[in-house]
Amino acid sequence: MRLRKLCSVHMAACTGGPVLKKKQIENIQALRGVAALLVFAAHIKGAEIDYGGGGELLFYGFRMGVAGVDLFFVISGFVMVHVASAMSGGIRSSSRFLFNRGARIYPLYWVATLLLLVLYAGKKYFFGEDTAIVNPFASAFLLPDKAFPILTVGWTLVHEVYFYAVFSLFVLFPRRALPFLIVGWAVLIAAGDALGWRSVNAWTAIAFSPLTFEFIAGCAIAFIVRRWPARFGMLTFALGVAWLALPTALFAHQLYPGVFEDQHLRVLLFLPPFTLVLYGAITLETESRTTAPHWLRRTGDASYSLYLIHLPVVLVIGKLISLIAGPGWFDNIILICLATTAGLVTAFCIHKWIEKPGLNLTRRLGDRFFKSPPQKAIAQDRAW
């Protein structure tokens, strides 16, 4: 009887029932917070190495935190299946889907990029240091390019825009076709990668990137939890965390940065544990109502702001500390504390006063432009 009740609660959650009507899957928000904090920690560690006075205080394994990007990709796949499953299909739904995704990605990204350009101008004025700006058009619109965007973390958003573009095509079809379309997409990517198409140009490098399998893995988790009762949440979550912790603790020096430069190795190392973590986190909430701490869920709310803005903040503080850094560790302590505090405070302020009002504005514009009520999708559509 208890199992039947848990299954009914789970299925309600996965089909837009009582659990999801509370706004969102809270553990998904928490995982976003984890992903953003992992990347943040990796860049603080990098700043300590580049700008610190002497020695290293932070564990070198923090550099492996850039794998937070891979967690974001897995989460995105899960979220997009739920968003697409809540839409009726056709050109109108596809157009609204693209509008929603563009409104979520671009405005705050442009704000962060403009802020970085101001900082580059200040660096030129005060220190006489030039910064090369390569292909600003591709950078502004997150188009595939051989060079990184002006805001370097934007390279991940290039992949996200590709995911969303493909999914907008999938939304054209009836919802029952979605699993078959995603399987076909996976086969096409695997074939193109095996045939060497990824190396043709910057566009094919994105289209046939193995990193897309992380997104597809998130899609698979969404189909699984919608179709079958979710079980063994604590076990799968703990297994995923252990799978990640072991190589980070023991082999960070050997793995970083090489594992992140080889996309196949990156996917092999991070896709399985992050898939387990995602499934476990969702199951813990739907099976036993276990949710992450409130502060981590609220960090997840501000994760996009944190992801975009933390690197400029860390670089500015690192540069200023380097001007006064001595041979000891005291400067490292100042750098770590200041960068952490400034990055978090700045991110939460931007989330509250820029990101949230901007999302509300674009949502109203979308409702007016498409002359329809907001799509009945779970609140995770607010994610990247």
C-alpha cells in the first residue's frame, strides 16, 4: 500500500500533478546550485594559482570543479523533456519554446558580456594591457566559432543554444514522437563523430560533439522517471557522489586539464556519475520528500547569474591582489575570501535586481506576442 502511494505521488510529480505544482523540483534547483558552485570553486582555485602570493591553500582537486558544466548539461536534458512534454506541438509551440529559451539565455549573458568589456577597457586604461576580441558577432549570439566568446564561460552556452535549436524542431512533432527523435539524434551524433565530421568546422564541432550525450542522458532520466516508479534514490545518489569524489580526491593532478580537453574522456568520466546524481536527487524528493538545504536551493535560483558573473569578479580581485601580493600565504587567504564573498554577493544582487525582473518582462512580452497563456510547464523552464 505504501509503495502504491509513493508511486502515485511520483507519477503525479512527473506529469505535472500536486508535487510539481508547488513550483519546481527543489532538488533540481539544488543541483543547479551545486553545478555553479563547482565551477566557481574551480576558478577561485585557478585565481589562487595565478595571482596568489605563494604556495597553495586550496585543494588542487577544486580545479576539477569545471565538471559542473557537465552537470548543467545533464540537468538541461532532463528539464527540456518536461518542458517539451507540456507543449502541444506545432509551429506555434516551437516558436514559443525558442522565444522562452532565447529570453532565458541572452539578456543576462549580454549584460555580463558588456560588464566584462568595461573591465577590459579599464585594464587597457590603467595597466596598458590589451585584450583580443575575436569575432564579436559570434560571441554576442553564441554561434559556433573556433575562438572562445568574449565571456569565456559562454562556450557552454553555445552548446546549450544548439540543444535548444534541435529541441525546437522536436517540439514541432507530437509528444509521443519525442523519445524516437532523441534516439535518432543520438545515433546521428555518434555516426558523425565516428566519421570525423566533428573536425570539419566550428559548426560541426558543436553539432557532433560527444558532450551532447550528457544532454541526451538527462533526457533519458526524464523518460525513465515519467515511465517507471523511481526507487533507490539514496543509493544511486551516494554512488554517483562517490564515483565523482574518488578520481577528484586521488587523481586530480593526473586528470586536470587533460580530461577536459578530450571530450570523449570527459563524457566517459562525468556522464555516468552525474546521471546517477540527477536520478538520485529526483528520486529522493519524489520517493521520500527529502530535499536539499534551503540555502543550496536558493543558490540554484541564482545559479545562472553566478555562472555568468563570477569569472569577471574573480579576475578583477585576482588582478588587484597580485599588485600587492607578497611571498606568503596571507595574500592567498585575502584573495580566496574576497573572491568568494564578492562573487556570491554580486550574483545574488544581479539575480534579484536584473535577472528576475528581466524574466518577468520577457514572459509578459511572450504572452502578448504569442497571444496565449504561458505554457503549462514546470518551473525548471527558468533554467538554461
